[in-house]
Amino acid sequence: MRQFLETRPELWNAIGDLAEQAKLSAMHLLTSGNAVLHEALSRKLTELRAELAGTTPSVLERLLVERVLICWLFVHHADMVAARRTDVSPAQAEYHQRRQDHAQRRYLAAIRTLACVRRLPLPAIQVNIGAQQVNVAGAGDAS
């Protein structure tokens, strides 16, 4: 198996991408097999990823962007499920409200963590150009 996967990095990258697997599971829950909705949601996630990641995200930022996207899916799933449940007992209504609240807290925590990482000071870079030394503090896109 290892030899086979050594020759196909795109395969083990796709299978081993647990964030992608989680997103696909969440999308399956949200779309219930509706191919049009699945494609539209996939495009929306691609758009959100590009907006959140920016032009040169660090590895940590890319990981956190994926977490934000997964939480985004689950918070909206919880909202949709709660909205569809109109004839429920008070205990069931409270369950759905708690589920929404928990999903919202995880979503906001992911957003806060991403914002916090972006505020971290970036390391200074020293570049030698010819006989001159140029110090660049915080190189990279922190937005």
C-alpha cells in the first residue's frame, strides 16, 4: 500500500485531508443528495475560502480557514434543522436551541482564532541586496 501511495501523492492528499472529509460529510447532511444544492454549496465554500484565506495565507491560516468553513456549515445546518421543526415539544425545542448555540460558539471561536493568528507579529526578514542590507519587518499578507 505504501508503495502505491508513494506514486500517487494526490490520492493520499485527498483521502488524508480530514478537513475536506468533514466538509463533505456536512455538505451531504445539508444537501440530502440534491446535486444542484451540493454544487452551489461547493462553489460558495470555494468563494468563502478565497475571501478568508487572502492571497498568501500561512499554513496555520489555511488550517483555521478550513475550520471556519466547517463550522459555517454546521451552524447553518443547526439553524435549518431548528427552523424546520415547528411541532416539537419544549424539550426538543430546547435541544435544538442548545445545538444552535453550541454550533454558533464553535463558529465564533474559529473566527476569533483566525483573527488572533493574523494579529501575531510576523518574523523580520533580512535581505542582502548587493552591498546593502535591507530589514523587512513582518513580510507577508496579514489581512
